[in-house]
Amino acid sequence: MLKDYRTAYQRWAEYPALEASLQKELAGLTDEKEIEDRFYRHLEFGTGGLRGIIGAGTNRMNLYTVRRATEGLARYLINQVEGAREKGVVIACDSRQMSPEFSQAAAGVFAYHGIKVYLFCELRPTPMLSFAVRHLQAAGGIVLTASHNPPEYNGYKVYGEDGGQLPPTGADATLAEIEKVEDELSLPYLTLEEGQEKGLIQMLGEEIDRLYTERLLTLSLQPEAIKQVAEDFRIVYTPLHGTGNKPVRNILQAMGFTRVHVVPQQEQPDGFFPTVTSPNPEERQAFELAIQLAKEVDADIVLGTDPDADRVGVVTKNREGEYVILNGNQTGALMLYYILEQKKAKGLLAGNEVMLKTIVTSELGRAIATAYDVTTVDTLTGFKFIGEKIAEYEQSGEYRFLFGYEESYGYLIGDFVRDKDAVQAAMIASEMAAFYKSQGKTLYDVLEEVYQKFGYYLEDLSSFTFKGKEGQEKIASMMDNLRNNPLTHIGSVEVEASKDYKQGIDGLPKSNVLKYVLRDGSWVAIRPSGTEPKIKFYFSATAESVDKAESKLQELQAFVLKLVDQ
């Protein structure tokens, strides 16, 4: 928090070397609340890094806030990671506005400190950044992305030596260094040309792409099934103007899929995302053009990835031949079921496998894993915690990682990447759809089989956005009210366990999440977003029939949302 937003505003407005577009932006500001929101604090650096609206101000994403964060990260790496300068840092960026400029700004600060930089020569998905950090044995990495946020946002995600997002301890230590930076406007840095001349900035390209694709191919479980149906198996894919276009098409081609149709209006990178309200495969509207094309070509499966290609959405046909969008829990359950079925049939289950999921992800995954004697471990929300667990088990040997997922369309099959990977997930989704087609089934048919075997688990999410300083205060007030007045029942069902993760329960780090587990196995969780001005309500209902599960879900939602309105 800055002591005086007006002083910070004046410092920026009067800085003679301020970037021209930001000078113009500040000159046009007249609304005092707008000025306050831009300068009342420094853009918050959390466990995921930075994320905010692009523009002028200490509370915005711009060249100066990026350099400030990088200055702190550079100091942290030099102090805490042995040989950081020689090991270097990998930098990637997505298709968002200013992503290339921000990636070069970060590279310049690292280079000034004598830290080797591996900079991707053009946009790449987040999972490829994670892969490159591990492959190059770098000290860390960053990716410039705001994932699936609207076009006015950008962000800065930080990765550690293991290729996973920086854990809370590392993030806290980095934040401590960032907070020592008193003047973000005049930090020293090298230009891209200077860094290259000194041999400190090296461009990355096709070599990493090729190695990544080779590792992806090792995940295939049924290559013969693809050959069997390839001539008659059609995929429609949309990268939603992001980074997925080349890597997703590369792996599908390498696997033998010959009929891949890319949505032409959404194929090329574009940080304004002109064809969608939000470039988020969780949103139905994002799939409108893809489904339209799917109907034209009679596609078996439709795939959509977000701008940095770490999330994927899947669409399949129902029994009436209509295209239906699977939610993240359904896709995750199908992938887990497919992987376990194939590995069991091939004798590839050793007996010490672990499936990782978050506390707001469906319990259907646990039910499936248990049936195959696979352990399920819950983590906090955020794939960084799944990445941390993979590293922990890798060191201890206690478990062998099998699969990790979260309800928000994030999946990981091969641990050569340590963040959710939409390229892996698109590959496995396509393979399993081809395999089931060879058996005369769609993914929808298999999902129904899964429900009949393990019970009907239905989930939904309601999200509320409250922007600005007042919005943050409102969200904090809502959480305080719920903590001070704990729910004893939701709808007609009694609360069996009330979990406040801020207390550090279930062996997990402290987190601002409330979860109510009901007597019938259903649950509700409430979580403010750590990177957006949102509060999210997660609902899960379970029953022996779809009708009963739907009825329970509606009752949960009606009760909680009425509470929110009040």
C-alpha cells in the first residue's frame, strides 16, 4: 500500500522519460477515483506473480511495474539460487497486448544483473515455458500472460527451478526484494541488442518445440486406435487467438490425426480477442464459432485452448447428435478413467500411483481413482500446489504421479511439465475420443458409463466481480460475515463439516477459502480469487440418479445465492 496515491501520481506525471503512451494516458485523467485506483498501491505480487489491467500507474501492468517485479526477482535468484547467473532464466509470452514488450523489458533487467536469459523468439504456451526451464536446467522462468482474462489485462507468472510456479516461500522472498525497490521509473536495464551483444540474451526456437513434441508422444496409450479411425475422425480446434495453434496442431499431426479443422476466424494471434467476449474455454460463447464449424464438417470432438494454452475445453456429441460442452470436472474424470483403464489393461499400474486434485474439484475423480487402488491427494486451488506435490513425491519416492487436474479446465498427464498443459490435454482428449469411436462410443456415452459406475456428481460455479478498491473491501466483508456467521445447513441438508482453510487445516497451507461439506456428500466452497477482483462460489451435488443430483444442485445454488443477495 502506498502512503499517498497523489504523491505517486505526481511522481509519474512529472517523470520526464516516461514512456510516451503512458504520459498521454496520465494527461487525460480527470476522475479522482480513477487516479486513486491506479496509484493507491503497487500491483500486488502474489504466489502466481502479477496480474492487472494494462496502463499507467503503480497498480497497472506496464513496462515499469514489470521492471520492478523483475528487479526483485533478479535479486532473489542471485541471493537464493546457487549459480543463478550461469543457469539463467527462461522467458516466454502469449499473444496479449504488450506481452512481447514486457518480455523484453524483463529480459533487459535480468541481463543488467548478469543473469543469462533464454528468450523465446515468438509467442509460446505457458506449459512450454515450464518444459524449457526443466530442460535447460534454468534457475527459473517467467511467462507474460493473463491466461483467460479479458483483453485489457496482462500478467507476469514466475516459475522456479523445477518448472513449477514459484511456491509461497519463494514468492514471499521475492516480494520482500520487490518491496525494497524504491523507484520503479529509473531502474537500469540493457536493451535487447545490448543483451545479445554481451551474450546474455539467447533466443529460443524450434529446438525446444521439437523436444517438447517428442516428450508428448511418450504419453500416447492407444496409437493403434488412432490409425484405425484416422480417415473418418474429425477434430475442430480453436486457439481463441492465442498460443496454442502451432503446438496443438503439431502434436495432433504427429499422432496421426489427418482431419483437423482450425476455426479460421480465431486462428491467428490477436491480443484484442475480437471474436469473443472473453477468450476463456470455460465460457459457452467462446465455442460458438467452433461448434458452427463442427456442424459443417461433422466433427467427432471440438477443442478450445485459452490464450496461453494451459487450459482446454472439450465439446462432444450427445445421443441426439447435438454438441455439448463438457465442464472441467467431466473432462478430468473422463481423462482419468481412460488413463487408468488403458494402464491397467497394459499392466502399467505399479500400485503406488497418486492422483492430485484441488479442494474445489469434484469428488468423482476420487471415486474413480479409489476403484483402481490409486491414492487421491487434495491441494489448495491453483495448479502451483499440484506442481509442488509432484516435486515432493519425486524427492520422497512415496508416490508416483499419474494425473493432476482442477475444475477450471487444467490437466497434467506427463510431469516433464509442472503446470497445467492444454497441449497434453488436447492430445489425450483426442486420443481417447478416437479410441472410444473405434468401439462405437462418443465421450458422452462414456461419461454416462462413468456416472452409472461411480454415481452422479454434478457441479456448477457462480462468480461475482467487484472492481477497484471498494470491490476488494466488499469481497473481504462477505468472507468476514460468513466466518462470523457459519452456516449450519444449506437448503434442507445439514452441514456436516465446516472447513475454514484460513486456519491451515487438512495439512494444507493457509488459504482464504470456506468449504461446507453436507451430510449427503454434497458441498459448497467459497473462494475469493487471488489474481482477479472476483469471489467464486463452487457447488457440488451427488446422488444415485441425474434427476436427484440436478435437484440437489439447484437447491444448493438457490440457498447460497439468496444469501449473497442479502
